[in-house]
Amino acid sequence: MNINVYKKRRAKLAEQLPNNSVLLLPGADIQYRNADSAHPFRQESSFYYFSGFCEAESLIAIIKRDKELCSIVFVPPKDKLKEIWDGYREGPIGAVENFLFDKAYDNTQIDLMMPDILHGAEQVFYSIGKKQGFDQRVINWTTAASSKDRHSKSINITDATSLIGNIRLIKDDHEIDLIKKACDISAEAHIEAMKSVKDANTEQSIESLYLHEFSKRGARFPAYPPIVAGGENACVLHYVENDQDLNKNDLLLVDAGCEYEMYAADITRTFPVSGKFSDEQLEIYKIVLNAMNAAIDSVKEGNSIMMPQEISEKVITEGLVQVGILQGDPVELHKKGAFKDFYMHKIGHWLGLDVHDAGDYMEGDDFMRFKPGMITTIEPGIYISSSMKVEDKWKGIGIRIEDDILVTKDGNENLTKKVPSDPAEIESLMS
Ligand code: GLY
Ligand code: MN
Ligand code: MN
């Protein structure tokens, strides 16, 4: 991508800062899995969004003083030996030339320089509580900055989570293209899984199929640990063990999406291991699918984000009454929240650089309203574990269906519809 895009994003962020303030954006550090085995480096999403820069232990400072803007980045220093072991570093010169920062310094200078950078500022913005150890560092820098001059105003520390998140919430065309690509790759992997599950014996073999299908299409990593849950394992919402045998009479719930060029997809499909839904599985499946379709229809500019939530709750409540799992008046049952024993999570979340992407869900005292460029998941489910007080025939059925929905000027676009959710289409694909 044209590197100017990141510079423009920094300018947009700076426009929203008050005069005499500094915004700090820390990048990610290397994370260790055990001993000295490091996880592959993944840049922190907001840092990436405003820089495109992918080296660990970096820090951006955007300074707005006397209405003038200056963007500074601290980066790992050039180091011949380290570059032989770990790869090329841009260094400060590369950060200015190739990433269009106004100034750049070695990150070894941060603690030394930051009190001077903050001195005279009235406010320092950053995302409070997000990076371990960073809060204390900011406090140390502001204390050191204030103590430079007894008569200067104190520096207020202000949380920038909403400011940053709400810029990221509206996706630009470039981001939408990357998310579409992540969605296409992920949908294709789900299709391959549906085609081959009949020959699989274990959850793990299906997990490996997804990782392989993602990777061979250019997405080396999943956007989150895949959930590959046979039968009742689907009732554990964050099941990631993926280490059980598959039972031919069970459903298989797979929640798996890839990360493509830093952007996430998030898809769930639930399909029968045998290739054919049982009557009970199909009855519950259709309730979830009806909830899903009705909820997606309500994802439109101007509608509250609570609309798909409420619609899905109502459709699921009515469906559970129809099949006899809940007894009573659906309106009353909905008011009482009786569905929550079976559908206990929310309908969705923002999607972007993070699978649970940045951006508020409230605007003042009201829920956010959909605007073009937002991308939300829609993911209703019904989970009936064997400990529930229902007829035995329903026990062990756990179903979720999840698509990724882009809000457009004239409605919405389902970015993941390529992989079927209609049960007849699923059965035909699996046959
Ligand atoms: N895959 C995580 C979620 O659906 O929220
Ligand atoms: Mn999701
Ligand atoms: Mn998901």
C-alpha cells in the first residue's frame, strides 16, 4: 500500500487532538512461548494502522503544539550483529525515509527523551491499561516532565482507546479489500472442510486442514485459535483443545478465520460429521439460521447495533417454544431472558485488524448506530449441553453460524456468504 495512507491516518488522528497534547502509541514487543522460543512477531494493531511499521519495541509520539504537528517514532537501532541473527532493521533513517515520520530515534533513547517531549504538554493521550508496564512508564515520564518546571501546568493523562478505536471502526477501501480477501480464503477453507469431514476421525485433523488451506492461499496464521468442536464440545464457547475423536452422529462446529495481511476474518459453520443432519439437529439448526438471516437483514445504516441482538433473541425464543424446549408465551419469555440458558453470548462484534476489533459499542448513552464502512460479525447460536433439563434427544447439540457483514450505503454486504449456511446446500456440498 502507498505509505502515504499511514501518514494521512496519523494526520486524521492528530486533527482530533486538542492543542498542546501528545498521543503515544506503543508497538508490540516480542512474546515468548517458553524459554527463549519466541512467537512469530505480530505488530500491535493500532500501531500498525497508523504506521505500517512492523518492528518490535517501537513507539510513536504524535505531538500537537502551537497547532503544529510532529510525528516521532522510536525504533530498534541499526545493529549489524542483531540483523545477522534476526533480520533487517530500518533504523531511524529508514523510519523517516520509508515510513514518512517527521523524526525518528533509537528506542534506547525513549526514557531519556520522553520527559522533554512531554514537557509543556497539557494532556498526554494513550490507551490506558492495554500494554503491560506501559502505564507506569507514562506516569514516570509525565512526573519527570512536570518536575522540570515547578510552575508549569500538570499534565493530564487521558485514555485514547475510544479516539483510536472509533477511527479504526470505519474501514477504508483498502481495508475492505483485505478483509474481503481474508473472508474469501476462510470461506474456501470451510468449504474444503465440509467436503472432507466424512473422511476425518479427529477434531485435530480438521484443525490442521484449516491451517493448511489458509496458509496455501497466502494467510500463514489464523486470526484467532480455531474452535473445532465435535458434538457437545460445541457447548464450551471457547473450546480450543481440538483434541477429541469425531463421532459420526454428531455435529461439528468450526469457528475459524484467517489473518490476511494483518486483517481478520471470523466464520463459524456447524455441519454434520456424517454429511446428513438428524431431525433434531436440523430443527435446532433452522432456528439459528432464521435468527441469523433476520439479524443480518437489520444490519443497515442508521439502525442501532442492538437491533440484530434483539431480533436474534426473539427468533431463538420463538423457535425454542415451537420445538417445546421452552414453554410459555414467547414475548414474556424473551422479556425474562429465558433464551440465555441456550444463547448466552452477544450477536457479534466489530471486525478488522483484530478479530474483536477496536471501536465503541456506545455513543454517549445510546448504542452505536450502523454506518457505512463498519464491519460486524453476526453469530447467533443455541447450545444444549447434556446437563440441561430438556428431553434427551436435544442433548449435546451445539450450533453457531457466523458471517461477516459490511455496512454499505444501501444496506449491507455479507462478505462470507460464499460458504453455505443453508442446510440443504451444506448436505449437497458434503455428498
Ligand atoms: N472467533 C471469535 C468470535 O467469534 O468471537
Ligand atoms: Mn466472532
Ligand atoms: Mn468466530
